[in-house]
Amino acid sequence: MKTCLVTSDTYKNHDTGDGHPEKIDRVSVIIDNFKKFNNNNLIWKKPSKFDQSLLTKTHSKNYINFVSESFPKKGFSFLDGDTIISPGSKDATKDAVGSIIAGIDGVQNKEFKNAFCAVRPPGHHAEKDKAMGFCIYNNVAVGANYLIEKYKFDKVAIIDFDVHHGNGTQNIFYNNEKVLYISTHQYPYYPGTGTEQEKGKFNNILNIPLEAGTTSQQYLNAYEFVLERIKNFKPEFILFSAGFDAHIDDPLAQLKLKSNDFYEITKRTLEVSKNFCNGKVVSILEGGYDLQALQDCTKRHVDALIEFN
């Protein structure tokens, strides 16, 4: 079976203004790179349309209403100090959520074996009732709740290797025993959450804070704790919050991973998980702000998804 790349042109309409790190080029370079390789093992798919009620499992109705009323007719609007929206952000935001739905349905219906969603805006900082850190809706959290609601899964794992802690995802699932949230991230750093003491009501949160300057080998050693927890939890489905800003060239953080490390992270996770979820994995783009690094890292991440049998 093949790997799916879920994306949509609407990300180009999410204009964040000049000089903003979460810019249109982030997804353009990824898409252009995959088109160049013309890989026969890759299926391309558009995001699914979905009913707004799907969002209410993850976000408060007041917040959903606030967001839908905030998109400006022209120019820009701020949801928080970092999170800027423009008229075209409305469709991009919907498609970011719709992409993970399309990925999950495709895996469940055996259209393809796994998927990577190349979308923006990212999602893992968005909390139940507020936007934060470039994120509007928490795409990966909506996906996890969709797996639980529609497909009746009891064990969903979210692995977040973005360099920033996914405070929103942790917040949403802190009291949910069906979801294991694991994060490796630079600490202390934005957004300030993610200590080892934050474990969740059901010991369903695993934070692995890493010092600035952490090298590839140090990171991969720490990642063994991620794999161990996955083995113990035995998830039926895995979602990746795939941020690539732990790369050594990224301007927004100070970890020192190389492009090939993202291949290793992905490959090792798939190997460990095949005994429980038979490789059912959907990955969605979070951070990553050096364009060349982002292009290289996403290629290696997807290489591992394609190679998995």
C-alpha cells in the first residue's frame, strides 16, 4: 500500500504578513519538493469537508464562534500576539482540520497505509478556548477525538516532536485516558509548559524536556523513552504532531537535530508500533521555519512512511 500526501492550495490564502515566520513558503517548498520526485508510492489527496460540530469535541462552542467571526473582510486580524489571520485564513484553517480527517478515513478505509498532511496553520498550541503560537484549531487533537468518536478507538497516541511543547494538545487531553500525549521539546522555552511533572490524570502525558544544544545522539537516546511508553500503551492508532524546528538550522530554537534524524524517529516509531496498530499512522505538519531544512526533513519523514511495510 502507498503513502498519502494530503494538502490543498488554500494554505496560500492564509496570509500572516511580511516577516512572519509562519509563512506561505513553508508549505510551498514541501509540496514543490514532492512534485519534483514524482514518487509512484505517493498518493495525493485533498482535505475532507466536515461538519462544524466535529470541532466541538475539541474546542468550546464560544471559541469556535469567536474564530468564525474573527476572519476579517480585508487586511489582518490578531487572535493573539503571534497568531495573525486574513480573509483567506478561513478556508486554510478548515482545510488544515479536514486534512487529518481525510488522512484518518483513508487509512481506516485501506485507501493507503499512512499519511502526511502538509498544511498550515499549525495546531498544537491551540487550547480548548484560545488561539496561541500561530495555531487556530488544534488539528491533531480534532483527529484524535475523531478516531475516538467515529471509529471507537480506546487507545490513540499523539507523538509531538516539534521543538516547542504542545501545550494545547496536552491541555485538551489532560483528563482523557484514551489518549497518550508524548512530547519531546526544548525546555525552558516557549510556551513554558512541558515539565516532567505534568503527567495527566491517568498518567497519560509524557513530557521529555531537552536542553538547548541537545545533539542528534542525545535526542535519539531520549527518544527511547518515547518508544518504551508506546510499547507499554499499545496504541491502536498513532498521530504525529510533526514539527521540524528541532533542526540545527531552525531560527526559532536551539536543538541540533539533522535532517536524517527525522527519518530515524519515524522509522523507529513505525517499527515499534506495527505490533499494535499495524502501522496506522497519520502525521500533520506543525512547526519548522528554515525552508531548506523543512524541505529536507519532511522528505526524510515521508521516506520512512513510504518504506514501512
